[in-house]
Amino acid sequence: MTVALSKRGEVEPFHAMDVLAEANRLRAGGTPVISMAVGQPSDPAPLAVREAAQRALVDGRIGYTDSLGTASLRAAISKHYAEHYGVDVPASRIAVTTGSSAAFNLAFLTMFDPGDRVAIAAPGYPAYRNIMAALGIDVVEIELEGAPFLDADHLAAAYAEKKLKGVLFASPANPTGALVPPAELERLVRTASELDIAVISDEIYHRLSYAGPDVTALAFDNDVTVINSFSKYYCMTGWRIGWMVLPERLVRAVERVQQSLYISAPELSQTAAVEAFGATEELEAVKARYAWNRDLLMQRLPELGFTLAAPMDGAFYAFCDVARLTNDSMEFAQKMLAEAHVAATPGRDFDPLQGHRYMRFSYAGSHDDMVEALERLDRWLR
Ligand SMILES: Cc1ncc(COP(=O)(O)O)c(C=O)c1O
């Protein structure tokens, strides 16, 4: 029997997931690995979320929902925009998705055709590039070359070289943690609008900023597509639940594609997620621990030779220039895991050109783990 293998399946691996798999394998064999490789909160989902899920399980019936999501979750998300950002987003423009990962697929499929040119920043979250490449979209990587974030001038310069159909950016960003200041975000959105470039704003790290406000791109234009998720601030990675805020004209297209690709996001997670917006006190305590971890890493990583390559304004990442320690961060990460039992992500995931000299450390774990990881690195490097 012939096994068919498409070109699309040749997409780059997500190396952070490979490092995680190796860390899990070592752990299963009894090695006490500390993982700073994956952007995953170590806390469980808020109590009210878990209780709502328990009630739903006892009630028993968990089925498909409307493709765009349950009315109660869409209403809760709409209320969140009014309360947190002071922005009016009707529930009718919200699509609930299977994590923001599914939202990327839906956005790319409904907004772009094969061959369309879409800009992203390098370094940036690897799935943007990998999903678009698999879909035949022409990914235009704008090298930031030390600039903290992608700005209006980068976008205009890339457009001047050749027309762009879209741009996708995140603030706070992965892997840099950089936060785009409100005035710069406004300039970026307005420049895109003037050049007829569709905007996707990945706001998954909102509510995790330490150095300024997290302003939604929707504050500047109703026609941007916003992608967000319960994974990060709300500590719900494994629940696979996220959302999109869509321009009016995109809603039906997203609904049609979602009907066929996913039918709907899981009902259990949707029911539970309604409670997440009420858990601010619990979640702010988790965020305070990230801030404590951040202070420690900001001080200790440079002392160990991991030069900070970005300001650590938000999310829970330290993006480090490791050129003083290696010129092959992939090999360095493997060795660090095998010998120091600390997992971190090689920069290659985020930037195929310059990634060999960078590494990303996630500080979403416990404070004790951060302290221990830094001690191990100190011993290992000596
Ligand atoms: C910038 C960014 N966007 C999206 C995602 C995907 O998150 P999820 O599919 O869990 O919502 C991640 C995960 O690490 C991320 O860092």
C-alpha cells in the first residue's frame, strides 16, 4: 500500500515540544528535570473553573455546541472586553475556539489564500510560520535585529519591498516578552489600515504585563482580528479553549470553516471557562509569583552569561543571547538538559536565521524551581 506524504507535512518541528518530550522521558526514568522549556503555568485552572467542570461532568451530557460557541461564554467574553478594556464588542463577533491554536487556523484559512504574503516578526512564535507555511501562505519574516518589537516603520518598509496582505503580531510577545506601548500599537494598526494590510493581533499574553498596560488592538480599529486564549493568564493550557474577536464581515466565514474543521470547541471547557473571568484574585496571586520569578531571573541570568536580549515586559519568558556560551543553542539546550537537568528552548524555534545564538527560559513554574534551576546552571557552567 502506498503511504502518501504531502509536502505540507514537512513543516519544521516545534522544538520546544521536542525538548518537553525529552524532559518527560527523563522524568519518567526518575531524573528530576526542571522544565523552563514550555510556556505553561504550573498552577491549575482557578477553583471555580474546576468546580464548574465537575458539575458539568455530574450532569453528564457533554455535546457539540453552536460552532461559534455557547451563548453564555460568548456573553462572558463580551463583558470582559467592556470591563477590562472599556471596548464594546458584541457577543455576535466572538468565536470560541479550541485554544488559540485553532483560531490561527481559522484566521489564516478565512483571511488568506495560498501565495498571499503575510508578515510576522522574527523572533516570533513558531506556529505562526509553521501553520502558514503548511497552508501555502507566503510568510514574510521581518528580522527585528535587536528592536524590541515590530513597529509601523518595519511594516511600511516590508510593504514597500512588496505588497503584503496581512500582518500578525503579539504583545506581550513570545519569545521576547516585549510589550508594544499603546502609542506604537496605534501607529502600527493605523499604518496597516492605510496600506490595506489586514491585522491579526495575538493577545494571548494579555493580563501578564509587568511594565505597562495591555491595550487591545481593538481600541484602535474594529476590523482587526484579535486572537486570545484561556491558556496563559487563566492557567488553562490543557483545556484547549480560546477565542477570536472578528470583524463583522469575517464572522460567517469563520463559522463555516469551524463547522467543518472542529464542529465546536469542547463543551466541558466552554462551560468551565465562563467562570475564569471571576477568578481575578486567585489569578493575580499567580501573576505576582511570575513577577517574583522575573525579578530573580532578570538578576541571575545575566550573571551566569545569559545576556537578556529583550526587556521581559510581559508574558513569562526571558529571551537570552547565549553567544558568550555557545554558537549552537540547539546543541547547548540538549546538553543542558542531559547534564544539568534543566530544560529550556533553543532559539531556532523562534528565528531560523538568528536563533542559534538565543535561548528562551519560561518562568511560569514555581519559585522554588526557578531557584533550583539557577543553582544547577551555576554549578554546571562552572
Ligand atoms: C504567542 C502564542 N500564541 C498562541 C499560543 C498557543 O496557545 P493555545 O493554543 O494554548 O491557546 C502560544 C503558546 O505558547 C503562544 O505563545
